[in-house]
Amino acid sequence: MNFDLSEEQEMFRSSVERFAAPIDVEARRKLRMHEGGYDRARWGSLAELGLVALAASEDAGGMGGSPLDLALVAEAIGKANAPDPWLELGVLPALLLDRGGAHGALEKVLSGETIATFAWTERAQRYSLTAKGTKAERDGEGFRISGEKTMVLGAALADLFIVTAELDGETRVFLVASDAEGLEMRPYRLADGSVAGELRLTRVSVSEAALLDLDAEALGEIASEIRLHASAEMVGLAQRLLDDTLAYVKEREQFGVPIGSFQALQHRLVEAYAKIEQSRSMLYRAAMGARAENSGGEDAGADWQRAVAGAKAYIGENADAIAREAVQMHGGMGITDELAIGHAMKRVMVLARLFGDTDTVLAEYALAA
């Protein structure tokens, strides 16, 4: 199997590295102090690079990037420890709007003019994509939506919410503007410093055009793709955690020698290195498996989603283990916001739970097997 990157893939990875290069710990803190936990001007610059357009098909005005292309970008973002919400506010909305046929809204998302986010989680629903507490009812030529959503990533930044609701016994997807009458949002910070929110919709009125052409199967496929890219970002974060820890143990001294000379630490670092290499191999295998899924019919699609579930569980556990080793070797300051590894560990905690924590995705893997 050829693992060499194409010229375009190298270009996108280099673009991410140049874009993220100026972001150190202090710059990251300043970004998190912006309203909404991020700088909209920086988001516009990210969109100008084509990193959001990469997720949309060429027919919809995007660049038609493959799952492997997107995974490479996600890995580069993770390795840079960049605070950019590219995955949750870029790739995810682009996939939903593209496949849902909302190309008018998609155009503004790809340009960076509009920031959109997906509102799907509900209380007591864990990671189920099925909408139960949020209901839509027909009202003349449109719909009225009522209910609550929790853990809406980037809610304080969003101009547009992509909301799941039950309509005629099925889970459907609607577009709701952030300034819609009857919509309330309460923001709060997550572990990685980003700002999520809770939505309350009280008979929010939307037009017929706000209904996307997405069903439960399509939502499941998109969730699997986001799991793949979350895994890729975690591989990049794990690499950053190991690199920073290797540099630290060569400098930190105890008993007159660098602690990196202690055999016990060397063994643990070698194990961390092996975990990263195994995780990266599993990531690329799953990303390349999407090609077969696109041409192999329903069975191939189900097999690929199962492979992604297994990959996310494995990579999430390994990234978390590496983060804990990195923090322990740095001592108490490792968990603080003074060091990059503290930020990286907290981002891993969020990504490992995106569209399903380890127990959830393993349960899906077991059922599919």
C-alpha cells in the first residue's frame, strides 16, 4: 500500500502548519478570551485557505477532499495544538449542508462569512442521533420547532444552527438562525477552553426551505466521518504530547542527570511511541477504507463505519494514555495552562467523546461484529 502523500495533500498540510505556527500558549490564551472563545477574523483567514471548502463536494462549490485529505489536515491541526474549531464548525456543517442540499447556506459557510454548528445532543440521550425531546410540527408553509439541545459546540460563535428534531416520527434536520424569535442560548466553557452552549427553542418558526434532505442513515454516515477526523486530530495531539515530553526529559535534571536517562522513563516513552505509530496506522487504514465504502454498496459502508468506530476507541484510549504519561513526567505543572501539553490533554478529552465515548463506540463495534 502506498502511503506517500500527493502534492495537494502536502500543500494542505503545509498550509495548516504555516497557519498554526504563530500560535503558542500565550496566543492560544488570548484567542480563548475572545467572545465565543475564538476570533472570527482568524476563522475568516482559515476559510480563505480552503480548509473548510475541502470538506464539501465540487458540485456544491467545495474542493471535494477525500476522507484521507481531511484526516491529514486534522492530524496537522492536532500536532500544531491549534485552537481552531475546524472540525466542529467547519467540516461537520459543510458535510451536513452539502449532503442536505442547502447549497445557498453552504456557500457562506465555505467562505467563512457564516459560522454554523450542529445541535443534536439531548439530555438523557447520551450519544444517540435520534431526536426525541425536540419536536417539529407543520405550520402552514413551514414548521414550528420546540425543545432543548445541550452540548452545542461553538454555540456562542454560531450564526446558524443545524438542529435535529422529530417530525412525523422521524429525525429530521432544520436550519435555524441564531437570531430567530423563540431561540435562547446559554453559553459555557468546555475543558479545552472552547465555548459550547445549551439551546432552548420555543415554537421557533422556520420555512419549508429550512428542512434539509437528510435522514437517519445519512446522519450516521456523517457522524462516522467526524469520528474519523476526530481520531486524526487526536493522533496529531498525541504526537505533540510525546514530542514536548521528549524535549522536556532531556532538559529536566534530578540527581545531577537528565531524567530522560532513567531507564524506567525510557521504557514508558518507547511504549508511548509505539502507541502513536499503531494509532496512525489504524487511522490511515480507516481513512483509505472509505474508498471501498464509496464503491462497495451497503455492506461495505457498514463495514467501514464499524472500522471507524473501532479506530476511534483505540486511538482515543491511546491518546489519553499518552497525555497522562506526558503530564506525569512534567509534574504538577503539566496539567496547567502554562504548558502546551495541558491544552493538548484537554482537547483530547473533548475529542474522545465527540459522537461517542470509548464505551459507546466499542458497543457499536461489538453489535456490528
